[in-house]
Amino acid sequence: MGFRIAHIGAFDFENFGDLLFVDVLEKNLIERIDVEEIVYFAPKSCKMPGKNRKVYSVTELESMVEKKPFDAIIVGGGDLVHMLKIKTFMPHISSEWVVYEVLYMWIIPSIVAEKYHIPLIWNAPGVPIVFSDEEAMAVAWLCKNIDYISVRDCQAKGVLSKAVGAERINVVPDTVLSVSNIIPADELVKKFSELHLPVTRKKYIFFQGNISFTEEDIKICADTLYKLKKRTGYDVVLQSTGYALGDNQTLDMIKQIYPNEFILADHRLDQYEILALITNSVLYIGASLHGCITANSYGVKNIVYNLNHYNKTDGFVELIGREDTRVYHSSDILSAYDKLGDIPTDEIKSCIDRIDRHFDVIAEMIEQKRRKVNKPIAQDIAEYICSVNVQMSQIPQLKMELESLNKEKQELMQKCHELKKICKELRGIQKAYLEVTTSFSWKITKPVRKVLDMVKYH
């Protein structure tokens, strides 16, 4: 009998990188242990984009554990570890904007794993946002029962270390970097030919942009791509990697600037078709981290435009020693292209070796069928609620103090206004005095005033 595993991530999201985690984890585990079933969870229940697989809502995790236990719960990858919900558009789920509960993907597993004594493993997720002091307290007890904590770069470790001891946190490169070992390049050449796009393999530039681009960015990127096309003779393919993230809106605007110069696919591509387009290009340029990662995995030269200053992007390029391929401004893309060197194959191989060891650890933990840690968190939850209640009870008093301070502020501002008025009047008097004492009449009457002073004091 094989192992039954719950895998949690943004598998309901029509986003290139998040969906590749499914293939990477599955293939690596099947190579190492006997896997009976992997059940997928995400904030929303749906059919997984690009695959004929059911995705369950992570809110169903506990009820499914009660029906049939899991041997392990694996969280990640992806930028999952923060305390936010986001509003996004998911047309395969709803025609309306959807509230997407990112925090459910790691908080619910922490509680369920502790309650049912299931090994809990983090598969190198990202930690994109610094925690407040109050959040760090909650993160500390939520992470208490994670048997193996890994994050995808040193920046993520630095953020998480505010709540969790640094010695517990392992840094593992984003596991999608190993996708070239999972999906062979030859298979992607075949997939590319099936797209029937009007481009030749290794004779085009793949460009991706997202909704964060300003009008200025769009114009500069369009001009840059046009110059590259004319200089190199390569075609330019504009392609989304995140339909749910509004990429196409930006790409449409770029194409409108040079309508006859760029190629934009007229239908939605799945994650494997996008991967085929990236790997068979001569150059990848884009804001997508996983576009950059997959390009590096398959040896495609690339420039990543980190216009949002995401720590995940900085963390990755620093990890592989390629800060020269990252730009923060669209105006720097052309100069970055002129300086592009070859992909650092030794560094990439070293990173993939680390990913292999990471999956060795995960497989071993699942085989052991036992938890490394057993630290009940009920008391921590109670203490957290107590601390929140204490803070809440202080709010009325703090409000009174704030009102008192605001009143004092108003009084001080009034006094300041009055002092400014007096100062203005004094400056007027001083000016009048100077005008009198420096006047011609004042000077010629000086002898008379002197005689009068003598009479006055005698």
C-alpha cells in the first residue's frame, strides 16, 4: 500500500509557475517512494487548469482527513506564507471578482496537522511580506509543529526568522528550477511544433508583462522590443504567463503600439504550451519569476524585469549569482541585453542538486510516518487570544488618550497661531521703528531731541 499525500498550493489559479509545482513534486516523490495518491488543495474548489484533476478547497482538508487519513501534508511552493487575502479575477471559477484566501493555504494545514498528528512539510514556499509583531506571534505558534521548514531564498528566511528560529529554516532553491529534469526538452520541442505559431524555433524573443506596467513602461518596452527585432532579426512573441494576473491587458497595449511587428497568440495556452514557448525561444524577457526560473532551467538567456521590487525575484537572481540579468526599470532592458552572458550551468546544477537533496528529505520523512516535532499549540493559541484581548481592552483608554492629545494639539496650534500673529505685529512695529529712525527728518532733528533730553533730565 502506497502513501497518501495532501499537496496544498495555488492549484486553482491560472498561473504558469504555481501549476508546475504539481509536476515537480509528483515526479520527485514517485521516483523515491511508493505513492498511492496525491490529493490537491487550494483556496477554491475546481478542475485544475491544464490538467484533468480535481482540486479541493483547503477548507475541506480536515473533513477529508477524518474520512481517510493522509500520510503527510505538503505546503507549497509559491508565495503563500503571509496573512492576506487578495482580490483577483478567476474566470474559470466565477464571472465576478473573487476574494482569494492565500493565508488559508498554510494556516489551515498547521492546525489540522497538529490536531491529527500528521507530518507537515513546507516545500520551499515564499515569504513575501514582513510580519508585524502581532502577526509574528501567531506565525511562531503556527510554525511550531512543522516537521520540515524550507523556504526558497535567503530573503524569505530573513522575513520568517522574525517569528521562527533561523536554525529551523532550510533554504532550498525554488523547486521549479528542476523542471528540466521532469519535462524533457525534446518533449517541449514537439509541443512547440504543435502550436503552429508563425515563428521558428530559437529565432524569436519571448516577452511577458503584467498589469503593474505603467503607460511609460509599456511604451519603453514596445520601443525596446522593436529595436531588438530590427537589430537581431528575431521575431517577438508577446505571451502571458499569468492569465489570472492581467498579463494580456498589458501585452495588448504593447502590440497596439507596433501592431504589425509583434506576435500575440489568439488563444489561451496552458502551462505546458507556455513552457514550450519559453524553452524554444532564444531569449526570455519578463516580469514573471517562474518565466525567469524555467528559462534558466533549460539554458535560455533571460532578463527579468523586477518593477515591483519583489524579494522573491531578488532572492532568486542572487541565489544563482545573476544580478546582472535583473533590471528595475524598463529603460535598462536594452543595456542588460547588451551585457548578457551565458547561463551559469555550474550554479544551476548546484541548485538542482540541492533541490534533489530536499526531496530526499521529504521522501524520508513520509516513509517514517511519524512527526519529528510534537509541540501542542493549544496553549499558544490561548495565549495569543489573551494577548489580543488585552490589546483590545486597551483600545478605549488609548482612544481617550488620543482624544486628549488631539485636544492639547489643537490648543497648542491655537497658541502658536496667536504667537505668530503677535510676532507679525512686532515685525510691523520693528519695521515702522526702523523707517522712522533711518528717515531724514529723524536725523536732522537729532540736535533738538538731544536738547530736549537734557531739559527733561535737569
